[in-house]
Amino acid sequence: MHKNFCRSTLSGLAAPPLGDEQWSQLLTYSVGPQRSVVQQTAIRIANVLVIVSGSPGLVDSHLAQAVDKVQRTR
């Protein structure tokens, strides 16, 4: 019988200085030979929290746009 084991790691990342507070983390998990990486970045602007999660490249490319949208609607 073959068993698949899930393994995950979590590491902190430097978040861009786009708001009052920010944090970012990278989650890597694997099951058997398959591996996935998810980035989650949060930016606080006054009392609004913007959280973008997904593949690292997409998070990086959409984060500034999401923060800008929040700042324009305030």
C-alpha cells in the first residue's frame, strides 16, 4: 500500500511598505511528488485590511493595484 504524506512549511517574507502595517508569508506544501506554493500578503490602511493570496507572482503583480483601489475609494 502506498501512502501519500502531506508536508508543509511556512516562512515569513518582507512585505512592500504600502500601508500603515504589512506582513507576508509563503506557504509551501507537498503531497507525494506534487508541490504547491501560496503567498499571502496583508496590508493595513487605517481601518481597512487588504489581503491578497495566491501564487507568488500573481500576488506581487496585483497587490499595488488592490491597495490603490482601497485608497481611491476612501
